[in-house]
Amino acid sequence: MTRLVISKVQLDELALESKRESPNEAVALLFGHRNNEDWVVERVMPVRNSTPSPYAFSIAPEDIYQAYVWADKNGVELVGIFHSHPGKPYPSSVDVKYMRLNEVIWIIAGYGASEFRAYMLSGERILEVDIVVTP
Ligand SMILES: [Zn+2]
């Protein structure tokens, strides 16, 4: 089973971003390495939500480009995409559409970042992914 491995500090950073952007959705790219079933986060990179809204997010192409250049330089790959919801941390229909285009782990914070859940698409099915928090 695929697992998302993330440190407590990184998770706190995502919670802080969520609160900072509230009520709009916060967005971050998670870079690291895949270790068999474990997708290990090494770096959290907050990015601008280019269409600030409590219901959606988007990332400007130039921000994505810069993030990929940085990742390439640092020998890491995109392992996850994070965003926050004001309510339930479940993928919206729009999220599912973009999950098809970005086959990484999607981690969503909900209810004021008090709850985190992670998902992946397997064919047409949405699978919940365990989040392993390291000290
Ligand atoms: Zn969403």
C-alpha cells in the first residue's frame, strides 16, 4: 500500500499555510523521493493560489515551471500536491479531474487544517493513502 511519509514539522507548515490563506484554499507542492511504497516528503514548497477562492485553486504555469527547475537542480521529484478546504478534506469533482492529470498523492487539509487526508487515483477509483507522520 502506498503511504505518504511526512514529518510533523512539514505537516505543521501545511497547517499554518492553510490558516494563513483561509478562507481561500492554500496550495503547496511536495517534493521528495519514492521509496517503493513510501512517498517521502523532503521539501514543502508553498505556491500561490492564482485564482484565490474557498472552492478551488490553480497554480500559475510560471510557478510550476520554477518549481520543476528547482526540483531538477536538487535531485527531487514531485511526490504530492497539497491544498486546503474550508470543510471536508475529500476531493471535489474538480480535484478528481486534476488528479487524473497529476498522478501523485493529493493531500487535503480540512476543517481549519484540523484534519489531513491523502488520496491517489487508481484507474477511476479514489484510494485513500495512509499518512505516516515522522517526528
Ligand atoms: Zn479541493
